[in-house]
Amino acid sequence: MSVAPPPELPAVAARFWRYVQIDTEADRDSTTTPSTAKQKDLGRLLARELAELGVADAEMDAHGYVYGSLPAAPGAPRLALLAHVDTSPDAPGGPVVPQLHRAYDGSVIRLPGDPEVALDPAVSPELAAHVGHDLISSDGTTLLGSDDKAGVAVIMQTVADLVADPELPRPALAICFTVDEEIGRGVDKIDLERLGADVAYTIDGGAVGTFSFETFNAAEATIRVRGVGVHPGYAKGVMANAATILSGILAALPAAETPEATSGREGYFFPHEIGGNVTAATARVLLRDFAADGLERRKRLVEELARGAAGAHPRADVEVEITDSYRNMREYIERTDPRAIAFAFAAAESLGIELTAELVRGGTDGSRLSEMGLPTPNVFTGGHDFHSRFEWNTVQNLEASLAYVKALVGYWARHGGEPA
Ligand SMILES: [Zn+2]
């Protein structure tokens, strides 16, 4: 039983209100695409609503991806907007019962479904900056799913507004709603040919005014040590203990360069898996760095430590295998079309807001798309405290995200036809 949006909500917030009530929780243990069939419930609705808006080619494919496009004059740039329909399996996903907290006064709001769950400025300091806003949360028993139904609602409303006003300048606009982003499979089955875009934006970010186009360069080192096991009573000069040799290598990694000791632009070594005994021991170490040469330095250090250990323990065998995982998306964006970044800042300026570049200390769908040749930075949605039962957004933030996305689309329409 769904709850109708309060009548005073502006269109983008009313859409958001409807979409969050459709449970689209992803499932890591599933091997199907989408991982849960219910993601198609929202996909089907979005395809139908796009068609009703006049998007002639709107369609959901067999994998649950929704595509649609708005044509433009020949020579117009081809821009794509993306958002994901699924929600995180890290908090209960539904049924979501949205709550509107009008004109927030800065106090603690206890959520009606679970008195233990509250919107509390002491826990979520961003709330203090939203006094006067109309907050939207769940009832405390589920996540809200602003991540990423806020992005879905903003894109749908952008399409609706463009359709309603044919005078608005527009690029050739491709829309894509993806599935299973939260379990790392968001672009596994995407059809880039069908999307047919030169530049894209995911509308999947956080605080108003934030913009992401940088991720880590990432690799993983697997260190394998083979030792010599004998009875400890007769071990002198014979035993080579793989477990202690491996521990020595890991202990020599810089203690200040771990995930728990770094932030911002600092990279790290992250031994995230270790196992073994006297005769064989293995560790897997994630290497992360925003700079390409920084990642290379980290690879070399692991290799040097392994060589040093091998030299000190000639009876043992030490080998390192390093595989690259992903690269800083900025590199790909700047190589393919740096306007993806420059226009985003220019569009913000035209609106009188300032964008803040936010570093992503992880990979994103956008980084994979950028690597695949489609430059895809990430735009804010205004949501906070994702993947939790106290997730929230505000009516005003949704409107700010919508205004920005429309400005961005307009900026591309006016300037994107010029050569890159
Ligand atoms: Zn998201």
C-alpha cells in the first residue's frame, strides 16, 4: 500500500516520494541480472512514464536497464544522464514508508517506525546546515533509498521539463537507468552503443554542490611465501617459517599508510586477507593512490620488501603477483573529453553556485564507464547518510540537484557543439 505524495511537494520531490516506495534492494548472492527481479518493478514504471512523456524509444531491456532518448538538431552534442534504480543490501530495503518533516528546526527527530532510529545532528552534522529545509526520511525501519532514487527522480523531471518547454536548448539526450550498482555490477550489462553518448554524468552524489571526477588508481598485490617445515625440535638452520616471513613483509609496510590512517588525497596499502602456516602463507594487499606514479611506487615497495625477505631467508620462496584493478577516472576523462569536467564547473557558475571537487576513495560505475571510453563524472543529489535507516534528503536539495542538472544539460546544448 503506497502513500501518496503530500500535495505541496514540487514535482521532483513527488516523483522521489513515489519511487522510494518501490523496493529495489540488490542481492550480492544472486547470479542473475538484475540480481533481484523487483528492480524491474521500478524499471517498468520508469519506461512507461518516459513513454507517457513522449520519449518514443523508451524501453526496459531483459537485464532491467531502462533506455530512452530525446532527439536534438543535427550536430548537437550527445549527452547521457545515468542513475541506478537498485538500493543497497546493507540496510533493510522495504517497504519504505517516506516521512516528510516540514521546516526542520535543528532538533533530534525520532522516526515513528523505530524509536531507536533518529535524525540527530550529533550523529549527522550535515543536518545543522539544513535548518528550514523540508526533510524526507524513511520511518526508521528501512533505508530511504535516496541513493539513488534521488538521481532517478531528478533525471525523470529533467526529461519532463524539457518535453514541456520545447524552447529550452537541449543536446541529444540519452537516459539510462541501471541496475545492481550497489553490488558493483552496475555497468556489467550496459549497452554503450545503444546509449550512443559522447559524455555522460551519473546523478548519484551526495551533498549539494559536490562533484566527483577523481577516483583512486587501484591494484592488488598477492604475496605468496613457501617455507620449509620441520619438527621445531630439529629446526635450527633448516626451518623457513612462511607465516613469520610473510608477517615480516606486512609489518614493514608504512604504518601511516593504511585505510584507517589516511583520508583525502592520501593513498594506502591495505592487507585485507592473510592466511597460512609454516610451509605456505599468502596475503592479499590492496594498493591505492590518486597519482599513477604513486601507485607504481607502492607496487615497487611491495616487490622490494618481498625481495628483501627472500634474500634474508634463502630457504624460502617469496613471490609477488600484482594485478591492476582500475585507474583514476580523471585520466580517462581528460584524455577523451575534458569538457566533461570544465562544463560542469561552468554550468555551476552560470547558476551562481560553486562546485566542490570530491575525491572518491573507491571505484564507481562512472570510473568504469570512463575507462570504457565514455567520460562520466558524478553529480550531487543532495542525499546524506546513504545505506542506513537514517538516510535523508530534502525537498530543497532535490530541487537544487534538478536545477543544476538542467543547467548542465543547457550548457552542453549551447557550448557542446563546438570542437573539443
Ligand atoms: Zn548510488
